[in-house]
Amino acid sequence: MHIMTTSGLAAPVAHRTLGRTLRAYVALTKPRVLELLLVTTVPVMILAQGGFPSIWLVLATVLGGSMSAGSAAAFNMYLDRDIDAHMQRTVNRPLVTGEVSPRGALIFAWALAVASTVWLWVTTNWLAASLSAAAIFFYVVIYTMLLKRRTEQNIVWGGIAGCFPVLIGWTAVTGSLAWAPLILFALVFLWTPPHYWPLSMKYKEQYDDVDVPMLGATRSGSQVGLQVILYAWATVACSLLLVPVAQMGMVYTVSALVFGGWFIYESHRLYNRAVRGTEPAPMRVFHASITYLTLLFVAIAIDPLLPF
């Protein structure tokens, strides 16, 4: 157990076990975010190969990408530990509870950053490694340090960091870039705001308390809902560009239309409920956005393996 001090930060935890310490360091990597990394990286590798790449290449890319994303998350927790201590949804993070020291978290983040870059360079190619390093820089410096506490458009541009896995997956296979991964990069870029803004609506008061200007906390529900609709439509339109560019078949085309239509429906539902003054249920859109992206990328993985 930990004991909270009068300053709101946790006192050092006594009698740490090795297992408990390891779990705390794993928590620094935000494992739930790593799930989305897998969802977007592996299908793009299959699309780039036009079939299954070698298992070794997939494992090497996923491991390197996981270390890279984990590094960015650990840097983020180190830099945001002051506001995490005052938000209900983040008070159990390891740096707040005292399970991990700030110095330990910083060393861990740097170690993962270096290891992921070197690993990808050795096991894939220099381009994938460079893109991985750029993703860390973008998330830590551009989003966390420069944008997050200064502008309500923080997640729009900061979300670019989450778009890099599709480029890394593609370049790990081909060693170069093409229009198809760039379209998928744009798709994830457009998807990120309607995914995250509903979450910021849910935790509006908590973001207000720490003066972080997330759009869901600074604007009315109807204004946020309208922005979610616009980005959802743009996301689905972008997903359809992949059909002619990558010569996608029926599985992907139908999936993009059906799942995209559902995503748009949920976005309109959020807006309509906000306009009527009823509870907008933003977490419904948040979870729907995750399901939408997952199903779409599953279709990307399946489509190249079928003859139609």
C-alpha cells in the first residue's frame, strides 16, 4: 500500500516485491495503447507483403514498435506526473503512487527509446528505425511538452505520433514508402480526434481542474459533437481512398462502408443527444471508435489473402 502525503503525491512504497516493481514498469508503457499498435502494424505489414511476411520480421517489428510506444508513454507519464496526481483517472499511475521514482521512469524511457531504435535498425531497416524515433519525438516533445497544456487542438496535431505505426509496419517490409501507407497515416490522423474528444467530454471536470485545454473540456457538448461528426465523416472518406490506391477487394470495401457507417451513426447520435440536452454518452463513441478501427484493420489484413 502507499500513503498519500499532504501535497497529494504518494510517499515511497515500502516492501516492494520484484513482481510488483515489474508490473509498475509495465504500467508505464500504457499496455492498452500497445494493443492499438498491434492492430495497426501487423495488418499493414500483410498489405505491404501482399500475403504473410516472415514471422521473424513481424515479431521484430512488433517488439521494436512496442518498445518505442512504451518509451513515449513512459516519457509522457514522467512529464505529466504533476497533473496525473490530481486527476481521478490517472491517480493510480506508478509515478503518482510512488511505485516508480521519477529518475527510474526517466532512465526506463530513455533505455526503451535507444533500444527500440537500435533494434529496428538492426532487424528491419534504417527507415523504420528513423520513423520510430520520430514518433517518440513527436509524442514527447510536440504533444506532451509543447501542445497539450497550451491549445485545445493538442490532440489533433499531437495525435500524429499515433499514426507512425502504419508507416513503420510498411517500411519494415518494403524499405520504402508509398501512397497506401500515407493514406492509412491520414486515416489514423483523422480518426484520433473523434476517438479522444469523447473521452475528454467524459472527464471534462478533471481536465478543467488541471488546466489542460482538451476540446471536450473547453467547448459545449454540441460543439464537440459537431467536430466529432466532421472528423468521423473525413475518416470514413479517407478509408475509401485505399480501395483504388491499393486495389482493395470486396472484404475491405464492404467493411469500410459498413463499419464506417456505424461510426458515423454513433457520432451523429452523440451530437443529437448533446443538442437535445440529454446525456450524450460520450464513452459510447469512444469505445465505438476503437471497435471501428480494429475491424477496419482486420479487414485490411484479410483482404490481400483473398482472391476477390
